[in-house]
Amino acid sequence: MAITPRLELRLSQSLVMTPQLQQAIKLLQLSSLELTAYVETELEQNPLLEQDESETDNKREADRETVPDGETTGDSSDQVEPSDGPDTADLTGADTMPSDGESPLDADYGNVYEQDGVVDVSGEAPAAFADGGSGGGRGNSFDAEQDFESALTKDITLREHLNEQLNVDVEDPIDRMIGVHLIDMLDDSGWLSGEPETIAENLNCELSRVEAVLEQMQQFDPPGIFARDLRECLALQLREKDRLDPAMAKLLENLNLLAKQDIKNLLKVCEVDADDLADMVNEIRALNPKPAQAFDHEVAQAIIPDILMRPNPDGGWIVELNPETLPRVLVNTSYYAKVSKDAQTKQDKEYLAERFQSASWLVKSLDQRANTILKVSSELVRQQHAFFVRGVEHLRPLVLRDIAEVIEMHESTVSRVTTNKYMSTPRGLFELKYFFTSSIASVSGGEAHSAESVRHRIKALIDDESPESIFSDDRIVEILRDNGIEIARRTVAKYRETLNIPSSIQRKRLKAQAL
């Protein structure tokens, strides 16, 4: 075949992400503080945008929804794949956004963006959209320029450091929710400023469970974190160094004598000689009574909830958007009409048209963001009704797909909505993502079992076993399957380890020694 120049006509398909569409998706996942800063920047840069001050109370009936009493009991194992449901892109289509006639400069629909704006029909996405929204994080950014150096050199905060350890070391979703409350109770020194009883009361769970989670988190880095007083802070650090012997424990119990330099009574109480006491005092002086000071301290800002939830006097719940987190902006059409008549050059006309189109998209994107957040949070309240009524022990297993299927949206949209959004409830302030917990499938195809309830059943089985009949992990799997719980042996082993329960061989040996 001869090599000659020729023309070929090829037909291909691609999904184009216009800058306006990227803006709508970006707004959906911003927190309230980030959204406020973004809108203020747009107000400064766009002369056709103005603050809406017509609604003094800043509230609309559309920003509220009543959730009926009772909970949805759909079978999460039977959920329909939401791949056909609309994503954020579908919700910002031509029917909800300005038309081409209103924005003549918006010719992006027919162009191909080689980097940030294209998703191939084969399913492979550019790096900017690679997360897919499944993780709930904000890993994707639609900004053209990213400051990678500042991201690499940013100092980690104490809260971020503790949350990373919490997500790794605490698997149980209920214990993790307790852990989040404990982190919120830390002061600038790293000490616990509140009482565990407050968390137990708010979450309606056993105080012993909160104390068990606290004891586990006191082993986090930095040593001494989550202490309730100076003695406990020093004791945690000494235990980390394996130096908390009986003599040191007595010295910590009598820190008042150390402060008074009462060496005579300290020697008597600790039952050591002068040299040993001097070494012990030097060890204590080398400890850090304020373990949180080693971390970068961000300016403390009170979390403003995006959603407000309260009981309905007629039954059920009232879920509404917090008006303080809803920026109200309007397009000044009268000003646009006035300056458009005075525009003489083509450049001025193009600038005004572009500003008008950008303002229109921002207003519609903000309204869509508010409606989507309200829809998702209302369904979350409906699904987790038992938690709000009876406490954390009744937290229902829930995944993004469960919400997405009911509200007919894509999982990625639900993931973006539940990131950095907080809801004020009668049981406290929660980030929306904490209402999603893992589940164990049912053998009969009925409603799934929560991972926490399965752990309780495993513990109950092992507590009731006799020394002559010790249950192996395989036997526990069979018993649970007979009770309608489908679970793998390795999952039983993992749950058993998280409950600090020895293996069947070790339990058999221990119970034989007890006899």
C-alpha cells in the first residue's frame, strides 16, 4: 500500500464538562465557609451580581422539609444500581441553566477540552475527575492552577492527625462517632475539656463504652493526649516509655508534695532513696504537660451547621437549611440593560455578556446546591430515624447507594453533598458522612444487619460457650448463618480481634486453667 497523504472523516463521542458545569459541581462540595468566601469573591469581580437583601429573615419555604414519623426499611442488599440516575451534570442541564441565546459567548458545548473538561465515553476520566466521588473526600479540584508546593509544606493540625488515627485504629462506626465527639472536646493543650458522661447522654449509649473508646484513644500519638488532668497526662507518657512503675505512680499521686519541694515526705511515700527520687523527678520534668503544642494550631472557628433538624410537634422531624449558611445573590438585570445600551465596542459587549452569563449560572448553581443538600439530608433523617429516637446503638447500616437510589441521584452527587456539611440534631452536631455505616448481608435476602449488631452476637456467643465446647471461627460462621447472617470467616476473625477476644485455642487453654 502506497504511503500518500489523504483526508479521513472520523466520528467520536465525548462528554464535555464546561467551565460553568465545573462550577456547579465545585459549589456542591464546598463547605459553608468556603462557599461564603467564593461568593464574596464573585461579588467583588462581577458588577452584575448583588447581595439579595429583600428577604430580611433570609428564609424560604422551599428551604424546609418535613420528614414523617417512622423510618424507611428498604432492603439495602436489593438496591438498584444508580448508574442510570442523574448526576450533578444532569441537574445542571440546559433546562435549569441559561440557554445559548441568553449567553452568546458560551460556545463551550461544541468544543473539546483536552485536559480539564472531557470524560471519555469508555469510562476513563482525566485526573481531575478520577475520584468519582466514592470516597466522600475532596480530592478533585477544578481550578486550572494548583499550588502543589503549599500543599506539600502545609503543617498538619492536631485534629487532622487524630482523625487519621481514628479512621485506622477504630473500625466500629459507633465507636468512631464517639471518637469524633472526644476529639471535639480537646482543648489547646490536648486535654479533655468535657466529661464522658455528656457524650453518653447525647448519644444514648453506655458510659462504659465511651470510657472504653477514650482509653483506646489515649494510646494515640502524641503521648499524653486525651488526659483529663496533669497526673493522667504524665502517666500516659510514662506508660508509653514503660516507666510507670509503682514508685512513679505514687509520685504522680503526690504531685502537690513535689510542688512544695517536700522531699522528706516524698521519700517516705515513694519508698525510694534520694538518688532514685532525683532520677524520677528529672524524668517527669522531661515530659510534655501540653502534648498538643507540638502541632500547628488552626484558628478555632465554631462549626455552623448547614442543616437544622428539630422534632415536629405533629410527629416526625422538621429539616431545614440554615439561613446563615445560604448566600443570597441576584443578577442585576436593570443595570445590565442600562450598561448594555451604552456599550460601544465589541470587547465591551462581550465582557458584559460573559459577566451576565456567569452571574446567571452562579445564582442557579447556588439554588440547585441548596435544594440538593435539603433533599439528601431529609432522606438521611428518614433512614436514621431510629438513631435520633433511641440512640447510637440503633444506628442503621447505610451506604451512599441507599440514599442515591431513593432520591434518584448518582452516588457521586450524594458523596459531594455529605462532605464538609454538618447537621444540628437533638443528639448533637454531626457531619453528614458519619451517618453512613457498614452492613452485613442477610441470608434470606431481608434487611441487612449492622456490623455493630453482628459484633454483639459474636461476643455473646463466645461469652456463653462452655469450656468443653469452644467455638471456632468456622463454627461461629455456621451459627450466624443459621440465624440469617451471611458472613465470612475472616470477617469473624477480624471482629473477634477488634473485641480483644483470643482465638479458640487460646480460649480453651485459658478456660481449662480457670477450672
